[in-house]
Amino acid sequence: MHELAVTESLLEIAVRHAQAQNARCITDLYLVLGQWSSIVDDSVQFYWDIISDGTIAKGAILHFRRVPVLLTCQDCGKEYQPASEEFACPYCNGTHVKVKTGEEFHLEAIDVEE
Amino acid sequence: MPQRIPVVEKILSANDRLALENRSRFDAAKVFAINVMASPGAGKTSLIEQTVKGLGGRLRIGMINGDIATSFDADRAQAAGATAIQINTGGDCHLDAVMVQSALFQLDLGTLDLVIIENVGNLVCPADFKLGAHKSVLVASIPEGDDKPYKYPGMYRGVNAVVINKIDLLPYVPFRMDFFKRGIEVLNPGVTQFELSCRTGEGLSGWLAWLEGQVKEFTAACINL
């Protein structure tokens, strides 16, 4: 939701790291996006195309590695992907869970040219 | 030949950075702040009115209200006894740290113990915009239905307390409390929950006691620093 703000932050982070390496331009960005991160990749791409224009990130390709939600049941120890209508553990019906993956939103790496 | 640079940096927006500044201002003034969120009509303002009436004699309470238009809610809080600031967001569907910062400049934090921030009625966007409050509270209500945790996981997951309001309507609308609570429990294990009715007063004392306890704990921790 409101991906312009996060896309602006993404541009700042990428340019900062590229400039630290004296790179001439950024060619690719590798993002990790969890299913429960509430970030929509199409919206990020839309804003990215606009705000990267005129920067060393112009034309850089965004790669989204989508991570599904995986819950670990603290009662029976099993891992599962929750159904959208029922979050409880399908093995033991427990509700004591920890989110193993699915909430990520970070920039993993960038590719640059010197 | 492109060269790979590892980054692994969380994408913290400028809003989050400003929220940290707001938090510092609250801490420096020893003021405990809560962010109250809910869909429109769930009972945010009613809960705040009852809170100000119930605790206003013992705590000095300020209130910041965010709405697209009108000062209805700030007026109600003011009538109940709080110092109230109205932010009209001019179309924004949520409060953000910038708006809260501007409200903080209008409040004399040195004269307050508790600031209650009433967010814009919305179960989606406020979850993504930190304000700098110490705790966040979601007000759910019986007529909204029992499937809301499943439909709005981001909101339910991120809050510190859930108030289930309008329990006086349980005999009249379909609502499976166990289904509702199971959704909350998985998303937010052990989250503090209250069942109450702002209208009849049932269950209100538990909420008031918890909030007052939170303020006292915070103030004591500030003194010990």
C-alpha cells in the first residue's frame, strides 16, 4: 500500500550503495517480498519507472523474489502455509504459531557497472 | 560486465524515520502515546470519550484526531475533558508521522501524561504508517463481522491490543467469537484483548485499568532511566 514512499526509499538505498562503489550505473535490483508484507510489486514497478528516470538507476530491472507465508506451529512443530480462510494449524488445530517466512521486504543486492 | 553488490537493507521509508523522531519527543516529555485504529464506525471516538471520562481525573490527556473532514471527533474528545487537536488530512486515508509531528507542535507535552491518537477510519493503510506512538490499539466491533482478522491480516498482526466493541449487540447479529479470536491468535499470539460496550459500559473497566497501568509503567520506566 502506498508504494511511492517505499519506492523512493528503495531508490535512495540503491543509489547510495552504488555510489559507495563508484559505479556508473545500476542495471538490476533484487528485492525480497513476503506474501504478508502488504507491498504490491506492480505498484513498486510503476513508481520505479517514473522516479528512477534521470538517476544512475534509470533502466534498471527490478527482480522480485516472492516469499510465501510459512507458519510454524508451536504445539506440534509442523510447518504449513495457512489457508486464506483458516489460519489455525491444519495438523493439530493449534493457534500457537510463529511466522517463519512471509513478512520480508528488503533489497537483497544490486548489479552495477563501473 | 555487471558486478553484484550485496545490500540486504530493509526498506525503511522516510515516514518511519520521522516516526522515530516523534517517539523521541514523547519519551523526552514522559508522555505515553497510543495510536487507535479501526474501520469507520467501530467506536474509536466512543472509546476515547469513555477513556477520557474514566481516566481524566487521574491522568492529563491530550488527543489528536485525524479525519478527512470535520472536527466532530476532536470536539467530542474536548467535550469529554481532553485537550484535542484536529488534523484534517485533506484526502489522505491515514495519518502519517509528518501530520502527527505538526500536531505535536500544537500540544504542550509538558502538561500531559497520555496522548491518544485517533487515526482515520480505515483497516488497511494506517497499518503501514508508523506514527511514533508506544502502543497501537485496534477497535473491532461486533456488527463488522467475525472474518475481519482473515481479511485484514496486516492490521491485526501489527497491533498491541484489540478492543472488541459493541458486545451488547451479540444477541442480534451473527458473530462467531471463537472463529474471530482464532484468527487474531494466529496472527498476533498473546495480544491483549478486551470485550466491551462503550454504550452500556460493560467491560470498560478492564480497558481503563490496562491503559492506566501502561501509562504508570511507562512513567516509572522514564524516571528510572
